[in-house]
Amino acid sequence: MSAPARAEVRIDLGAIRHNVRHLVLLGDDAAVMVVVKADGYGHGAVDVARTALDAGARWLGVCTLEEAAQLRAAGITAPVLSWLHVPDEDFTGAVATGVNLGVASRRDLAAVAGGARAAGRPARIHLKIDTGLSRNGCPPHAWGDLLDAVAAHTESGEVEPVAVWTHFAHADAPAHPTIDSQTDRFDEAHAAATTRLGRPLMAHLANSAATLTRPDLHRDLVRPGIAVYGLDPVGGGDHLRPAMSLRSRVALVKTVAAGEGVSYGHIWSTPTDRDLALVPVGYADGVPRVLGATGRFEVAVGGRCRPVVGRVCMDQVVVDLGPAGTDHGVVEGDEVLLFGDGRDGGPTATEWADLIGTIHYEIVTGVGGRPRLHRTVVA
Ligand SMILES: *Cc1c(COP(=O)(O)O)cnc(C)c1O
């Protein structure tokens, strides 16, 4: 048996299965596209994809062609949509393996059509309308022009339009007026596309928050991401189970005398003689450094929440076990739960996010790492 890990990100695929089944039921007639971008929000795209498909998801959503290729290389043949591409991207492989492609501009379309010619088959495209997020997507004033180009490329057999789609700015606030105004713009764009292209097109606009709170926006397909991982974007997602936990082990237990400063900058000092535990994880592992400065960062050791004291370092944090000599029962090698599913009242990724004013999305992707970055070494 290999030695226990210094630090471990544990993924509970049972939780993923449970969450996907819940979303499939909730989606009702809409197909479910499970979003596995950023390596499945740090949970492992291939494992999550397989589990999700097994649990009833029909589609997979990714951001980049590399992410789509990773799924295909793993033997996953389910429909995949990839939606964020850079100029001069080569779409040949994606088209050859049947990956559906988001298209938001004439330039996108021309590149995708080029890939289709090289692959010798039509590219399945999802036309993205920008209804008010002002991020990716075709602005309404350019929509008619884009549709003309799509019609021409459809005629020539290079593309096969399958869907019109968009993304909300305020889906986490289910009553926000922009949801209805974006939906109105979407419906208009969808109607224009079906008329101009003379065929039915799928409609999809709901992320997790809209899937959970706005059944009227489910349409043909929903695109949940964060809810698949068991994190609730909007409140009321009590049925979800967080799939990721972050664990480590106590590396050292020792007594430090009263009045000593602890960790860099001495932002905390021992009020009495103190027993402290050293835990070998830090900001290089995705534990945000600012958590230490909140004074309210806790981890579970021996099944009990205990305060982390002082700054979070690159590779370590220090936990206060209480006055020296108290029967805390903690010994070197004990498991430490940094965050988990919260079922035993233990810490959660959501609590971390709330403490430092961010969202749980950033916590799990930070801990899970971002294998998508290319590293260039300049000598
Ligand atoms: C990330 C993403 C989603 C999923 O969003 P969640 O809030 O995680 O459910 C859906 N659609 C698009 C276009 C996305 O970029």
C-alpha cells in the first residue's frame, strides 16, 4: 500500500450521480448537458462525464477544443458542445469526432466551415446570441448578417445548424428583470433563426441557477455545471450533495509557550501555553491565503472543527488545539478535513467562499487545479 497522501482532493462520484439524477428529474422534458469545463470544475472531467452520462445526462459541455478532445480520447462518444475558441483555431479534429461547436461571429463560422471541409463532413453548430451578458455571443445587430452566412454554409453542406443558445447575467437572482429581457431577446433571435434557416433549432439558455429556479426557461436542453458538483448557486438547492472534499493529515503536534507569534507576520500569538497542530497544505494547494486573515477559518481534526491560526503559508497552516495539556486527543497522522460535504457540520467550500467574499466555483476550481494552461518556457 502506498503511503497516505500529504493532501488529497477526494471526489465522491456517488454525489455526482445523485446530483445529476436530481437535475434530470427537475429538467423534466429537457435534456441535460452536464458542463465539465475546467476539468469538471476541478473534479476530473472524464470521471464526471462518465458518471453523469450513466446517471441520465445526454450532453456534455466544455469551454475549449482541448477539453472536448480529452473526452473523445477517453472514448466518450456522447454529444459534446465546445463554445469558446480563439482566432485561427483548427476545428478539423473536433468536426471529425462530431463535437458540436458554438458559433458567435462570421469569423468563427468561417473557421468552423474550414474545419468541416478538412474533415469531409458538416460541422454541427450552436449559434450563440448575446442577449445582454455582453461576453461571448453575437450581438443582436449582427444576428441577421450571421444568419445569412450560416444559410450559405448550410446550403453548401459545410455546417448543420442545430441550436440557438444564450447565457444569463443574473441567473443567481431568479426574479431579476434582466432574465425576462434576455429571454425576450433570445426568443426573437431563435424565431429569426428558424425562419431564416428553414428548420427547427433547439433552444438552450439555463445554467444551474436557472435550471433549479426557472422551469419556464428549461426549453430543449439545460446546461448545469456547479449544481452537478453539489454546490448551490442560488439557495434552495438542498437536494444537492457536494462531491469534493479536501483532506490532509497532521504532520506535527507541539506545545508553544504563551506569548509567541505564530506563522508569518505573527498576526496571531498564543494567549497561553498552547498545543498546535501543523497541517501540510497551503495556498500552493488552492487554500486561499486571505482565509487566514479572516480569523474565522476552521478545519475539522478528529471530527471537531478547530481554528486555523495565523497566516496561510504556501505549504502549511497551523491549527490551535487549545491550552497545553488539554485532552484534545489529536496525534500526528490524524486526518484533517479542510472542507467536505458539510453533513457532519464540518467546513464546506461554500463557507470558505462566504468568508472571503467569493463564490464556491472559485474554491473548487482553485483546489482542483487548471490543467488547461499551456506552459511556455522562454530561455
Ligand atoms: C459555465 C457555463 C455553464 C454552467 O454554469 P453553472 O453556473 O456552473 O451552472 C452553462 N453555460 C455556459 C455558457 C457556461 O459558460
